[in-house]
Amino acid sequence: SPEQMMIDRENVAQIKERIEKSLSDMEKEVLAYYMQGMNYVQIAEIMERSPKSIDNALQRIKNKLK
């Protein structure tokens, strides 16, 4: 319904705003790769970081976006 579509758009806008305010640039980049379906090992290779640092970033992202 049109009402539900409007509510959904508002929810998406709120999520985007929360991401912009809460996450560091590195965390935003990790999230973008993760949303594309990559796992933390693949992201680590692309970003030339350790898998552990990517895993830590994903944990921070989850906590910040709760």
C-alpha cells in the first residue's frame, strides 16, 4: 500500500542516517562489502587487512546499529 511504502522509505532513511553518523569510514567500507555478500576473509583480502580486524569491524558495526 502507499502508506506502507512511505513508512518503508522513512525507515530506510533513518537507517542510512544512523550509518552515516555512527560508523567510521573503514566500518562503512566493510559494511558495503558485507552487504554485497562477501565474507570477512574476502573483505580482508580486498582491503589488505587481517581477517581479525574485519571480524572486529563487523562486530562493532552490529553493536553500533542495534
